[in-house]
Amino acid sequence: MANMWMVRAGENAFLFEDFNDLNIIAVGWEVGDLSGKSPDEIKQIMADKYYNVSKTSLSIQAAQVVKFVCEFKIGDFVITYNPRTRKYLVGKIISDYYYSDMLSKKYMEQDDFYSQFRDVEWMGEVLRDDLGNNTAKSLNGILTIFNIQDSAKNDLLYKINQNKIDWPDFYMELADKLIDYKDNRADLIYKIQNIFQKLNMDLPALERDSNGNNIIPYDMDPFTVFALFNKQISAENRINLVKEFKKEFDISAKAPFTFHGIAVVNNLKATFYGFNENRQEKDINNLWNLFESALNHNDDFIQNYDEVINQRGVRWNITMALNWIRPFDYINMDSNNRTFLTSEEIFSNDFKEEIKSLKSPPSGKNYLKICQYCEEIFEKTGKYENFPIFSHAAYLNNLKTNGESSDDGIGDGDVKTVKYWMYSPGEGATMWDTFYDDGIMAIGWEGVGNLSKYSLKDDIKYKLQELYNDKSSHRNDVHALWQFANEIQIGDVIFAKRGMSDVIGVGIVESDYEFKSDMDHYQHIRKVNWKNKGIWPYEQYGKLPMKTLTDITIYTEMINNIKELIGGTEIMDEPP
């Protein structure tokens, strides 16, 4: 998840207009060019330059410079404040650190005058008075640079992004380019390889041989091409990928920097076809036929849609893909949008009930009827101009309701059928044998009570503060408790661990959250069908997550390493 940073625009925000007009952020420590410097090297440079500053002050200042040079990432959000207008400027970082004398020349100052730079794509302004009290208070820090709390970040993004849609033109033009490769897929695959090579990124798993080894694909459909940057990867990687797609396919539309509201697929199941022996001969051809008929609104759309809907690798995600390529014509029916379709007041009760009754994707005929009905209601009520705006409203509604942010877009519960969790069964895995024998996973935190009664994360935080008589955010504890009760789903894969070095088991979640008040300490329970038990050292690959519970779904390399360690992938692969 992308961070959000405050970067103040100099004393009394005198550089605010420069930040805005030049699409930059800059800081003014006069320490020369820090390109390529490590955190330790930066701290030493700061110590040498500011030798007459107290150790405490030096430590605080050096930490801020290290953040700006080394910790800021492309895709992170950034804000700066103008006290004169009481407005926050909100944007996304789009460059690595660099050194420049741009401002020193403008203000005729010495060379090091505000010379530490990053480029920013500004998204807009938010009036301080429009923010919640807690958000406003959290932004009162006196440091030049500090990290913004998630709750404040969510509030700011909610305000800035209510009507921010900047991706359709790029997506539609890319779709138009891809149709030229329907009968020339070898060149398409070459271009995809070239994009990843230029970015020094590993090509995702797009095909496997009969032994289960990843290989270069020999065929590919156009929806899978879109999925390469519409899945659970970092904002930085998404931005870099669309920039390279723009170059490789000579796209004239501006590459988007924001992806809010775009449906994303599980990056472990990001192809619209099965691998090797799990694929029928015509599967990829069928996907190309649907792609072409969707672009051109051909009469055979329904036939082609119904043909692919039963193929391996295709379910609700096909509606997400159709929305990628023609966002104004086809509605994305991921779980988030379906929920919004059943709750938005502009739709009839009959329509809401129809959507609620869908247990699988609608037929091609019914899908087009749903698209047509929604367009008619949008036009009649004037509440939503098009599907992208509706999907974004659904995203913002989810953000506001659940207090959660997914900066990389909204996915689909029915496509992301499996999540992968790293879990510690007690401190040092002391409860592992008991939990394994009982067929459960459990966590502690006595005194919190039944987690089902907490509708927001903040409610858990307040309870922990009451229990421990402090003002700490208890961020990791709150997150673990919330995820255990609300985000783990039946069918998810659990990897049990001991410390940060050993995987000791793997199982499948079989129940919803349960609270057992009669249990000693470990009162928060889920039933798990533990499949394997053993000790598999992970140190050859690095370290495992430290926390009690971690969602590792997006960390495909770690998951694949564990597959290799344990041997056999049958319980870790999603069903067709």
C-alpha cells in the first residue's frame, strides 16, 4: 500500500506556488547531491555539515532527509499545506530523488538552496475545513517531512478523488492497438518481454511446462495483457508498466498515474486461461474473438461471451476485463460493484434482487441487459455519467464504509477466491502442536472480547487503549485482530511459521470467525484443515514476516518459494 507524506513548502509555505506550478517537491538541507547515497552515508554527511547541532536535533533532521532520498517511492502520495488559503495540495510522486539548482537560480541563492527534488503529479486541493477533526489534528506536525496516518490518508484521498477518472483514454487506445496482434501473437509476446526487460522486472508466470516450471508463453490473450498491470502490485510498478506500454505500443493518450476504482485480479491467477494441459485448444482463440466483438460491438458478442464464460480461468473477471477495454460500454461486476448495485437507491428493487440472486456470472444476453439498464438509469437520474464514475463511486463508498484503502484499485471477491496468510501459532509457535491436533488457528489479546461487535478498526484501537491505559495506536495489533475476524475467508491458505526462519505447516480455512470465551487466552478461533506439518527452513530465501498474522497474497515470490520447499502445489492453487 502506498504511503502518504507531508512535505512542507518552506517557511510559511513560501514555495507552495513553486511546488504546484513546477510539479515538484523540494527540501532545503544544504548537503549537496545525495544521489546514490545510503542512509548511513547521508547521516554522516549531515553530521559533518551540521556538527554544531545537538545530537537529538541532528538525528531528527537526518531522519527526514533519509526519508526524502531513500524511503519515498514512486507512487507514494504527498501533500503540502498553504496556511494562507488553508488548502492541502495532494499528489503522487512520479520520480526518483534528484539534485537540482532550479530554485536557487530562481531566487538567486547559493547552489544548495532547496536543491533536493522529486517530481510530483498533483491531483488537486483539499480545504482543511472539509476534513474531519481527527484528520486535521493529525496533520499538525511541526516537522518538514512526516508520514501521514492511514485514517488521514483515506480522508484526504476520499475528498480529492471523488470525481478523479484519468485512465479510460489510455486503456481504450491500448485495446485498439492490441487487436492488431490477434493473428500475430508472437510479436505481442516479444513486446511484453521487452517491456519487462526494460524495467528489469521478472516476467510473471504466464505459462508452465508439464513439470510445472514457468516458461515463456507461446500464446496469450489480450485480457491477460491488461491484467499485467491490473493486479495486486505496487503503485510504483503499475505506473512504470503503463509508461512502458505507452512507449512500446506508441500510445498517444496520457499514461494514468491514478488507478482508483479499476478492478484488479489476483496476481497469482492473473491469466484468463489455464496453463498447458489445463487449457483447451480453442480457449485463447475464444478470448480473442470476444475481445474483437466487444471492441466492435459485433452481433456475435453474446455467442463469444457465453463461449468463454465456462473456460478455466474465466469467471466474474471477464466483466472486469471488458470494462478495462471499453469502460463506457461494459460494467465491471466485481464483488464491490455488485454490492453497490444492490444498495444504490437509483435502482429498482427488482433489479437489486436480480443482482443479489447471481451466484455466477450472468449469460451474455443478461450481462448486456444489465449494462443497458444501468446506462438508462444513469441517464434518467443524472447521478452517474458513466460506468467509470459509478465504479469509482463504489470504490469511495467502500473506502468510507470500511475505513480501508486500496490504492491499487478494487478487486473481486469471486475472482480472488484464495488469499495466502502467514501465521504464528503462539509466540515462538508454542501452541502449534495443540492447534494442529485441534484443527484450528487462534490468536490471543484477552480482554478485547468478541471481535464481531467491532464495526470499525478504530473501535478495536480504543478498546486496546482502554485495556493498556495508553494512547498508542496499537496499529499492528489492531490490524491483526481486524484481519483475523473480517478478512480471512473460508478457503484461504494458511502457512504456519516459527519465528522468521521456519515454515512449519500449511492448511485451509474451514470456518468463519468464532469467539470462545471459555478458552484460556486464545479466544479468537477459526477452524483449519491442516494439510502438512513439518519444518521447512526458509532462511535460504530470506526472512519470513515478523507479525503474528500477515496477508502475503501479493508476495508471489515468497509463496512460490514455500511451494518449492513443501513440495506439491495442489492445496495452494485456486480452483478452476
